[in-house]
Amino acid sequence: MVQKVYGTPAIRRTAARNAVQALEQPNRHVKLRVQCAESHHVATVYDTDEGLVYVARSGPHAHGSRDFVDAAHHDAAHGVEIVDLLDPKADVTVDDALPASCECGPHTIARSELLRAIESDEHRLLVS
């Protein structure tokens, strides 16, 4: 695949979001699921036409059914969805740290750690 160059981080993130939304059956395109030590869903990496896309929520969000779908119970706040290309090689300004959170609290996940897990053919990554 030819590595695309995106003008700004906002354009890159929009392309990543559109790529995930274009997946007809997203679960079939999951490359890596990230969970905390309590087995809460922290983040997911999808294989898309744009490349590997990281999807997570940052900030407080409601506990969902099996913690994969955010379904509000008493609080309508779902946090902020973070969607970005996992490996934007052409953009040297990209920070290695990616934000995420679960019911345990906030997490920071390194892009390099996610890429290593995928290269090692892991399907689940535990973070503390």
C-alpha cells in the first residue's frame, strides 16, 4: 500500500474516522483489542483501506454491555472518541502517546507498543 500524506492532523484523523465508518462489518477488521487488567475495553485497532486505525475513548464514559458498547446508565457523558491512523509514517510530528480510558481511569498507550503487538500477531494487548 502506498503511504498517503495528509496536510494536517485534522485531515488525517478525518480520513481515519471515515475509513472506520466505511467498514461494513467492523468486527471482521479488528487487528488488535486493548484491555486493562480488569478486562475493560480500552481501545481497538482496525485494518482499513487507509491503514491501521486506532479507536478509543478518552475521558469518562459509561459502562456498556460487556464493555464493548458504551450505553449510558445514569450519566449521558460518553467521553471523547479518539480516532487516528496508528502509523502515519509520513508525519514526523505525530506523538507516540495515544490517550484512552476505561472504567479504571485514563491510560496512555504508545503507538510503537501497539505496532509491536500487531507485528507479533497478537490479537489482545493488556495495559496497566
